[in-house]
Amino acid sequence: MAGLDSTTPAPTAITLHGTSKVLEVCFADGQRFELSFEFLRVHSPSAEVRGHGPGQEVLQVGKRDVDVVGIEPVGHYAIKPRFSDGHESGIFSWAYLYELGAHRDVLWHEYLNRLELAGASREPLADESAFKAVSRGGCG
């Protein structure tokens, strides 16, 4: 599991802010992090995003408008957000959330650089059905 660490402080509060699309996490050591829904989605610890090993990461594009539509607790160590694009397989441990918060600015900058290098965008595709047809080899 990504980011399990018994030394990480436990969260004292986890709050979804739907209007601003931010997950606020406060930890027992006094740290407080605001993580945008888009940031969480593109940094999901799921195999869909991270792959099954080094070099298998999948760049997430078009996620600017993604929402978190629900959160489930996972034991006493993690949460599992459900995103509006259907993604719901990432389990965010307390340690991983803490790591994301502590390194948010660097991780976000790296993500934006990867998008630029790939010629991709944070903007959702105008016609997702056209993309799905092309990605399945449809067009001819």
C-alpha cells in the first residue's frame, strides 16, 4: 500500500470543500494541508495511475473539473475517494496524504511539466465519446 508509515501523525479532521474543490486534512502534529480534487485525482495511488511498476505510470489528462463525490474510510489508516469521472480505486493512507500535502507544490509543478512535455491539457475533452471511439481504433 502506498505510503503506510506508523510514524505519520493521524488526521484530526478531514473536510471536503465542494465549492472550492479542496480536501482539507489536519494532522495531530498541527500540519494542515489543502489538496485540490484534481491534485488528488492525478496523484491517485491506484494502479490505474501509477501502473504496476516503475515506468508504467499513466499521465492523467483532462482532470481540471473532477469532483470528489464521496469518501469511504478504509480501516483506521486511509480513505478511498470516489471521483466524478468514475475513478474510485485509489486508497490514500494517512502517510500518503501527509506526503502529498508536504510536497504538494513540487508535485504539482512536476505534473504540469509532464503535461506540457506530452502536449496534453488539464482541460476535459470537449467530446469524450469521440475520444473513446478513436482510442478503441474506431475511425475507419
